[in-house]
Amino acid sequence: AKVDGRGRFVFFEPALHEAAQARRALEFDLRAALALGQFEVFYQPKLHLLKNRLSGFEALIRWRHPVRGLVPPDLFIPLAEEVGLIARIGEWVLRAACEEAARWPGGLGVAVNVAPSQFYTGTLVPTVTAALAASGLPGHRLELEITETALLRDGAEVLRQLTALKALGVRIALDDFGTGYSSLTQLRSFPFDRVKIDRSFADDAVVVRAVAALGTSLGMGVTAEGVETADQLRRLREDGCTEAQGYHLSRPVPASDVPGIIGRYVNA
Ligand code: C2E
Ligand code: CA
Ligand code: CA
Ligand code: CA
């Protein structure tokens, strides 16, 4: 503690100061990460529960930091959004994921997460168009996962971009459904092809049944996230989900492990 100008004690917050410094250090490294080739994309399989076969993979970014090790996306994606790096990182993920998916057998799709602020940099539609063209991936094999946060700032602008993306054949999923304020109105007002039920509801049969019934009646696919046990998988299937994703099926894996997972399910 120090004494301020008026003779009062003020408590200098070392914890706060250290946090700000750590954040600046992380931001500094993040600015260089793309050029240094420190990002990777991992892929987690998604199982179609009615056809009982793989529907595709979700692309999940990984940052392999030379000192910190693997930095989880929850730690650096929000920072990338705040400091204006998300457009370039998002473009890198889209290109990498489309190029990888173009090598997979024809029926398999790839789902790519889009951060809310990517709708407000004016680059999303041109970036997706370019990633599809460069990879040769047909638009219908790409799904973009967005969260309701994206819809809050300027819903009309987001709707305009989603409509342009759908014209390319691209599918749209509403991610993490149930965690925020997503309303039933939003589900109907935007052209979603899929709703992904957040993993915090994996054991909540009442919520799962309601969302599954609603999504299905609106013609959407219904994905259960965070499926960790065979028992959960059985119940989620009974409760009307049409797709499942989670550690029980597989953790996210590097691209080189994807053929092995595809083989395992084809031969199962
Ligand atoms: P998300 O989009 O909801 O992705 C699902 C997260 O749940 C992933 O964490 C995945 O590894 C994890 N997960 C999958 N199955 C299970 C399970 O059975 N149990 C548990 N406990 N977790 C499971 P991850 O890869 O750490 O990603 C965290 C979040 O970071 C993602 O949540 C997404 O919001 C964001 N993110 C990841 N990659 C990207 C990206 O390329 N771009 C953007 N904008 N965001 C990304
Ligand atoms: Ca997601
Ligand atoms: Ca999710
Ligand atoms: Ca999430």
C-alpha cells in the first residue's frame, strides 16, 4: 500500500497489474504466431445418429506456443477478437480446414467456428468464397458455426451475410445453444441448418427433448455436444438428437489422424 496525494492509503493491485502485463505478453506473441506457423487445426468427428455414420468433423484451432505449450482457444480467441487479429486468424483456419476437407471422402463435411466480430470486419463472405475456390471444396460441405453473440450487435447485417453464404451452398449452425439469451425467435429469424446443444445440457433430458423437437420441426439438424459416455449417447439419441460429438466418439485429433477415424467408422 502507498499513500496518495490526500494522505489516504491506496492499495496498489499487483495481481491486476500482473494480469495486464501477462495479457500484453500474450498479445505480443499472438501477433507473431501466424507468421511463425504456430497454429494448427485439430478435427473432432461428428456422428450422424440416424444414418449411424460419420457426418464430418469440427475444425478446432490449436496454438502451439514454443514456451507456453498448447494454448487453449478459450484463452486466445477472445483476445484475438479484442485486438483485431481475428479476421486474419479466422481466414487462416477457413483456408486450412477447407483444404484439408477437400481430401476427405465426398460425403464428409467440415464445420468451422466463426467468431462474432468476424461479421463486422467486412471480410467474412469474400474469405469464405476464396477458401472454397482455392480448395475446390463444394460449398455444401462447409458448415459455419456461429454463436448468438454474433447476432446481437446488428442482426440485419448478420442476416445479410448469412444469406450470401447460403447462396454459396454453405450451411449455418447455431453453436452453444442454451448458454446465453438465444430465443426461439432467433432460431426462426435466421437461416440455420443446425442447432448445437451446449454440452452443459448433455444430461438435461427436458432441455434436450425440447430443443430437439423444436429444431427438428424447423427442419434443422440437432447436434448434442460433449458426449462423454455410451449412456449419454444412447439417451441423446432417444431424446431426438440427430448428431453427436464428444470425447466418447473421439477427442479432437490432428489432421494426420483423420483417415484413421474415418477408417474406424467405415469398418465398424
Ligand atoms: P466450441 O465451438 O463449443 O467447441 C467445442 C469444445 O468442446 C472444444 O474445445 C472441444 O475440444 C470440446 N469438447 C469436445 N467434446 C468434448 C467432451 O466430450 N467433453 C468436454 N469437456 N469437452 C469437449 P476447444 O477446442 O478447447 O475450443 C474451445 C472453444 O474455442 C470452442 O468452443 C470455440 O468457441 C473456440 N474455438 C475453437 N477453435 C476456433 C476457431 O478456429 N475459431 C473460432 N472463432 N473459435 C474457435
Ligand atoms: Ca463450435
Ligand atoms: Ca459448442
Ligand atoms: Ca463454446
